[in-house]
Amino acid sequence: MLKKYLFLTKPGILFGNFVTTLGGYFAATQGSVDFLLLLITLLGTTLVVASGCVVNNVIDQDIDQKMQRTQNRALVIKTISEPVALAFALVLGLIGFSILWFWVNAYAFLFAVIGFVVYVGFYSLWTKRTTIHQTVVGSISGAAPPVIGYTAVANQFDLGALLIFLGYALWQMPHSWAIAVYRFDDYKNAGIPILPVARSIHRTKIESLLYVVLFTLTMNALFVYGYANWLYAVILNLLCIYWLYIGVIGFKAENDQLWAKKYFLFSVILITVISIVFSFTSTAPSTQIVFF
């Protein structure tokens, strides 16, 4: 039974957000890590994300039953009821938000609220079912955890936080579209108007390349403005060049699903490596611009 509740929180998404929270945290530490604060921030953020994922499961029952990879989820096959799932989400959310408010800071709490509201309200309840721009909306919630990690340390929203937010949001676009190409039939059967289904896989490949370029430029700005050092810049650009290469050869792919799987998996490797690299490449910023 515990396993069913664990899968209700979508462990894959939890791990991804755990890693990006680490990235944001390390980017702000400038080499000095408060491990207790790190642990508390990771715990609070993970619980908030888990709460949002459980609510998403409740909302997406009608979609999940039409998709092969989700048709055996607990709420679809009725091994967990909606009231129990919502109560579980409430407990997770209350604990997570409380941790961020009482033991981290108001900035971390604020961006957790933004991420949760966007994911549950604007993405799950609205845009996922109605518009091709759903991925843009979802990228906002996906970029919240690294900003939570950053502001937990910095206790302010500055240029570094803005670049972290933009960079991780831009990464979400080709990453999410790769999943949609790989699982094209699932998304088509469920009637989800994501770019590959609503337009074409070819257009998705073109737009994915554009977002990879924008991601590369934005993340390089962290080096330009002194938030990361040369080692970070070298690793970042090597990874991004290879990501671009995979995107380019995708236009000649004989099997789009196999190509998309490779494209998706490398996006995960890339963001994981970059997030970890922040732990030993952070420097004091040469330009300090604070927004609030």
C-alpha cells in the first residue's frame, strides 16, 4: 500500500525537481554550503512538489486511463479513492509549505506557492487540455524549484535567480516535447494538444533547437555575470553542443520515437550534471542586481 502512495507522488518528477533544487542552491552558495539548510530546503520543496503531483493525479484521471503508460495508476484503477488522495496531498502540502515558511524564508515559500498554483491551477486544470502553449505554462512551475533553492541561500531575488529561472524554464521546453514525441500515440489518444500532436513532429524539432540555443545563451549568462566559473562554462557548452547535435540529426531520424527517447534522456543527464557542477563552480557575482 505504501508503494501505491509513493507512486502517486510521481517519483521521477520528484527526483528531477530534487536535482534542480540542488542546482539552484549550489549556484547561490559561492562555495560555502549550509548542509542543514540544504536538507530542510530539499525536504520542504520535495513535499510541495509531491503534493502537486498527487493533485495532478486526481485531475488527470480521465486522461490517464487513455494513455498506456498511466492507465494503471492507483486512481485510475480505483485502489486509492479521490478523497484519500486529496487528504494525502493536503498533508504533504501543509508540511512542505510550513517547512519553507518557518525554517527557510519567505522567498522560498513564495516561489513554492507560485510553482504549485501554476502547476495545479494553470497547467493541470486549464492549459494542458486546451492550448498548445501548455508547455510554456508548465515550464514556469518546473523552474520554481531551482529558484527555491537559490533564494533559500541568497534570501533575495536577484539577477542570478532570474537567470536560473529563465534557464531552467527554457530547458523544460525541448525536454517536455521529447517526451511527447516519444509517447506520441499516448498524447494523441488522450487528446492533449501538445506541440507534436497539435502541429507536427517536424515543427517540434525546429522549435526544440531554438529553445536549446536560448537555454545555452541564458545559462552562459551566469558565467558572464560572475555566478559561475570557467569550469562551469566549459562543461555547460560541451553538453549543449552535443544536445544541439542530437537535435540536428533528429531531422534525419528513421524512427522519431527512438530519437526522442535519446533526446529526452540526454536532457535529463545535461540538467543533472549542470546542477551538480554548480556545487564546485560558484563564484561571487561581479554584477549584483537585486530585484526584490
